[in-house]
Amino acid sequence: MGLGKKTVEELEVRGKKVLVRCDFNVPMKDGVITNDNRIVAALPTIKKLIENGGKVILCSHLGKPKNGPEEKFSLAAVAVRLSELLGKEVVFANDDTVVGENAKAAVAAMNDGDVVLLQNTRFRKEETKNVETFSKELASLADCYVNDAFGSAHRAHCSTAGVTDYIKDTAVGYLMEKEIRYLGNAVNDPERPFTAILGGAKVADKLNVISNLLEKVDTLIIGGGMAYTFLAAKGYGIGKSLCDETKLDYCRDMMKKAEEKGVKLLLPIDTVVAAGFPDPIDAPIEVKTVAADQIPDDMEGMDIGEETRKLFADAVMASKTVVWNGPMGVFENPTLAAGTLAVAKAMAESDATTVIGGGDSAAAVMQLGYGDKMTHISTGGGASLEYLEGKELPGIACIQNA
């Protein structure tokens, strides 16, 4: 299955002004960037545009400024880090209005291959409401537009979607291309057998994902806190484990749907239990392993047990495509990370196309040292989930078709 969208490779940019929506939403502490992964990830697209002689105008949001401009959400530090990484000056256009006198002057002075960074797009309240005036202002700076911010692609904001009403020459950047290729195609055109693994605490967060994936997978594995609602729906006593009473019928419907579709739905067959949640989260904790239908009334499930780890790992090893979203247990605690570790290890050792669907599972895989063994780790949280739900993302839909 092709990409279906015009890419940065196909964009004619020499001598043209190119507005690039990046994801520079990096963690900051006291004005210092604590992790520059997202900036580094944006470099290939930026370098390609410089190399092809474009005038590169970068924009991004950072954090959630509530009342317009706030110094702590300024992109000034990002401009400094970008200059270091690119080995050339990135001019920071510091306008509270984003497209103000500084931005206009900086853009007017650009030569081919120059780079300008605009101030935080969310300094304008219109940004998140996708108000036409701000989209027009952003568009007035450029001839072409590239979206490389997958983490914001599920939002129809001025800088991710609205701007394309006024700039017709549009493309996706390399990061976005990789997300469409791996996350999109893994789900919509997988090599089979196709297994999806869902974890995390709440069933409610994954309702549409479960339903959509049951239309597409050969095997669906459910672990993490959400598995206990499924076990309760089967009539098992689950003690003090996480349970969403309002979703028991939904879980029964999904088990029935899996049966009707001939999808193998795997739930934990044993579970690691403790008397209560560890506090702090990484504190030593006393645990024991019990069968999934034998959880004591005064204990709660915290991770998948040894038999389940083997069951899930065997399913991964028998697959050609595996998509994983959500940890198998309280992975932040060393005693309760074994289930998540077992799944990560099986995926790392398998020959399958392995895609990590962002969020906590991405953090877990990196933390456990398996990041470089996966085919693709998605950079989106909510965006990855909505993609897995089968939704069309506004930030992708608005880009020119190939």
C-alpha cells in the first residue's frame, strides 16, 4: 500500500519560503531543555529543505499556555539547540503574536537555505480553535507547507490544518511519512498473522481501538489494568483490581465479537497480585502469582503472571506484524515490570514488523533498552491511538495527495 500523500522529497522548494510544522513540544525545566529527542527527530526534514534551497520557517507549540504568551513556554531555548544541531544560525522571531514585525522582517531577510523559528503557536488563542485569521497570517509567510508533527496530527489547529486552506503546495515530512507507512499500513494492510497487544489502565481509553482492531487482527492480546474488567466480565472474582463496572457489557460484547470474527482474544491466565499499589511507585513490594480466576478478595492484580508471559510471547513469535499500545503492568516498578519486559523482549526477538503505538509503551520499551530493536516507535500519544481507532487525522487529511 502506498503512502498516498505528497512527501518532502517531491516538493519543489528552491527559492521558496516553506512553513514547516514541527513537534518541538520538549520537556523543559527552569528554561533548560531536559530531553531534545523531538528536536533531533525533526532534523532530517529540516536538513532536506535546507539542502534543496528552501527558505525554512519552522513553527511548533510548546506546553499549554493558558492565557496567551508566557515566558516559560517560549521557544527561545529550542532555537539555540537547533542552531547547535544544524551547525548554522536559526533566527528566532520573538513575537508574542507569532506572526508579528520580527517574524515578517526575519522572513523578508532570508536567503535560500536560511532557517527562522517562529514563537510558540499557542501564544495565539486562535491556534487551538482553528480560527481563520491566524491560519491566514501563518500562510502569508510562505509559499509551501510541510507537516512533520505527527503528535499533533489528530488536532485540527491553525498550524496543523487551517493553514492548508491558504497554501496549496503541501507535503508530509519524513517523520510523518514513517508514521503513515508503519502505523497506518501495519493496521490497514498488515502482513499476516497480525497481532495487536493492548494494555494500560483503562478500558474506557481503548474502546474504539478494541472494536476497530477486532475487524483487522488475527490475534488480540489484552493485558495491563484493563484486562481485569474483561476477567470480571467472564465472571471471575478480581479482588481489589482495577475494574470499570460500566464497561462489563462492552467487554462481553467484544469477547463475542472476537468469537464471531474468528479472532483469537488472549487474556491473562495468571496474574501477579499485591495487597495494594506501591507508594512511591518504585517502592519494594511483596507479591505472589495466582491463577486469573483465583485472585484473593483483599489483593489486586499488578502485572501478568509467568504463564501469561509465555502465552503472549508465543503469540508474538508466531506473528508477522505486531502493534503494541499500553504496558502489561505497573512497569515503573522493577518488581512489576516483568510482563511488559517479556512482551518487549518477544517483539525484539521476533522477525515480525514491530510497531510501538506511542505513549507509555514507547517509554517502557526505551526504558527497558529495546528501543532500537523495534521496526517503528510512534511519536504520537493521542494521535497514535486515534490512528489505531481507524480515524482520519486532520493533520494528514489536509495534505495534498500524491
